Amino acid sequence: MTDHELVTVEDVSFEILEEIGDYDYEWHIGALLRGVDGALFFAEASGCSCYDFKETLEPNDIKPVSNWQAAVEMSKESFDEGEVATFAEKLLAADRSSSVT
């Protein structure tokens, strides 16, 4: 694993490669995650300021994806066009620097 922030869900650790959404009193966050085996996942959770994304993530919030582009496609279901575009741009830049693949 690299120097990305980690999240652990039921004793399974993932790197948070990139997030989409905003934290506020009530928040809705998505993230591209990488498992210890290199597999990619898209995770999505909502909550209030009492708990953050990492504290509320459940196993059923985490879906396998074949690549970062698939995570961008999944994000289109829940996030606005501007957020999705920024998410895609950040992931493309990370892909070019080889930190996502």
C-alpha cells in the first residue's frame, strides 16, 4: 500500500484513492478504494457531522469495479455533473502518474 489514507471495514483495509462529494453537517461521500490485493472498489455512504465517511462505511457500501472509469460511471448515479467531472479529472491525473492502477 502507499501513503493514501486508509479505511478499515470489518478488519479489511482499503486505501482511499480519491473521494467525491462534500463534508458538511449532512454529507454524502463516494470514494475509489484499493484493496490490499490491488482490486478497486467504489464505496458510497451518507451521514451527519457526528461521524465521518470512514466511521460509517459498511461492507454493503463497497462495490467492486474493474477500473477507475467504472467508479466514475457509478458516481453519476448519486453525484452532480460538476462533482463527477472533478472526480474523473483527479482520477485521470492519478492514472497518468500510475497511482491508481
